[in-house]
Amino acid sequence: MRDVTEPLHLYVVPGAALLDVQQNAGSACAWCTRTLRPGQGIDLGGSGSWLPHACRDCYNAQTRALATYLDWHDHAAQCPLCTMDPPCITARALGHAHLDALAQAGKPKASCSGCHHTVEPDTFRPYLFMGTAGMLFSYLHLERCHARPRGDA
């Protein structure tokens, strides 16, 4: 599996405002709130009073979710077949692996960043967007989006 340590720390670890006191102090997992004894857990970076840590299970699940997303995104960006509908068999397999990783990480189902509808397998592609707060790992429909056309009330 690819090394996603840096992007995980920068873009996936919840910020201090989203964590409780124990999670900010590193005495509870940043994702599942499991209590962590001193020296236990995986350091997720941070400084000052924000010292998030993760239990091994959550760290592995979050790492897999991010790695499968990036593998899928990189493939789709380089594969000439993936610009067609439907995407190639490799992209479909990578997409399914990512959806499985999302479920294992306890993350919400993937939704289109255009219309915010939950996307079904094989109907969407990864869309990496650089927002004002950093990278957003999002998705777009392959075909017509459910967003309302202009002029609709």
C-alpha cells in the first residue's frame, strides 16, 4: 500500500475544533474515541494542546480509505479509457476497493460534490479539489448530475 502519512496528517485528521478534550490531548482516538494509555496509539502530528493520536484499527482504516482513493484518482487521471463511459475495468475495481475502504473506515457513503446525492458504484469518479482549507477528496457523477438546471425553483 502506498505511503499516505503526510496527506493523512494534513487533510484527514480532524482539527482541534472537531475533537473533544481527550482526543486533542491524545488520550483518546481521534476517530473512534477509544481510550489510549500513555505511549499507546499512533501519533497523528499536532502541536500545543492539539496532539491527536489514533488506535491501530482506525489508523489502518483511514489510511486504506485514503490510499485507495489516491490510487483510483491517479489511475483515472492517466488512463485514456477512463475518459469514456463506462470507465475501464481497472478503474471500476479501484472504485469498488475505495467504497469498501470507506465503509471499513466508518465514513459516510460517497456523494457527488456537484449535487450532493449519494453516488452508486460505477456511476462516479474521484475528483481531487484544492479548496481554501486544503485538499478535498471528492467525487463527481460520470454522466448527468442530479443538480437542478439553472432557472429551476
